[in-house]
Amino acid sequence: MEYQAVLFDLDGTLLPMDQEQFVKTYFGLLVQKVAPLGYDAKQLIDSIWKGTYAMIQNDGSCMNYDRFWEVFVSIYGEEKLKDKEVFDSFYAHEFQAAKQVCGFNPLSKKIVDACKEKGRVVLATNPIFPQVATHSRIRWAGLEPDDFEYITTYENSRFCKPNPYYYREILEQRNLDPKKCLMVGNDVQEDMITMELGMDTYLITDCLINSKNKDLHAYKKGSMEDFLQFIAS
């Protein structure tokens, strides 16, 4: 089948990682950065989770960026918005140390290049991070932001995975036919939900996440190496 576009997940797909280890490292680095500003470590982490949950529950009435900072302000007060510059600086600098707990697969570049030769390529990574953090993780995977015609971030998205409206928003913005698109990801719940929209799917099993223990027989699946062969065929 010829695809109009291939949509890729990032974390655990193009960028190998143990998600729990990554989050633990990321939070540790962030706490270290903002502790001098008077943030309590536990409250800060709880606040970030609350903001993340609010983005996941976003009904499309505002950008995820606005939803997150709305929650942050409700917890810490409007005056703490002045610290946003420090958070931005964190993602540009200290956050880069989280690369050390991520893997690297040279096949990611080969796969994306092969897909670009055949059609359009979109990075459909859950838009709970700012652009600077997403672009960094793309580079950790051995790729460049320019490898994708569109990248979802918390600044440009109104929904999150696994909400089907997240994918609908991408399809509408890029004028894509779901029946001619392939979604490639490692999370059964968040990525394979695209089948409901009529999209074809491929489940990457290298860093598989199957939180609800779903039966995997319904999915085309395999390692990154298997997927490279799938593209070639």
C-alpha cells in the first residue's frame, strides 16, 4: 500500500527509552534547577503532573501551553509566571543531560529518510513538552526537526494522546486522508487508537508500552529492524 504520510511517535519509538527512568531523571534535573527559587520538590512535581493531566484532558478550547500554565498559576499564583524564563532556560540547557538515560538507534534516521523518499512524514509526539524540549529529543534520536513537515508541541496543539481529536487535528491541519496514513508508535493505548480513525498502524515492540494488557494480534508489529523491512516491501 502507498501511504500519503507516515506519522511517527518519538519517545520509545524513534528515541529508545525507559519512560519511568527518563521521567525520574527529567524531574530530578528540573527540581535542581528551580530549587533556588524556593520551589518545594514534591509540590513542584505534583504541580507538573497536575498540569500534564490538564493537558491530557484538554477539550480543545485553548492550546496545551495555556492549559498547563493556567494550572501552574492556580497553584502558585500569577507572580510565579516571572519564573517561566527559568523554565525555558532549563529546557534549553540542563534538560539536555536527560539524553544520557535515553538509547540511540541508528535505524531511526534510515527509517525516516526512507519514508521521506516515499511520501510525507509527521512527528506525532504527545504534545506535553515545549518545542525546545521536543526539538532536543529529536536530535538525541539522530534526526533534525527539518526531517518532519510538522511536529506537535504544547504550543501548537489543543489535544493530547490518546484523544482521537489529537490525531484529527493533525490530519485536518495537514490535509491528510486517514485511510492513506500510517501511524508508527510503541504505545498500544496512545498510538494504536488511530485505527479508530481508519488509519493503518505499526506497533514498534522495542520499547513496548501496553498498560492495559491488550491482545496484540490485531496489530502489525515488530522491531525497528522489522519496520525498516516493512517499508522496503
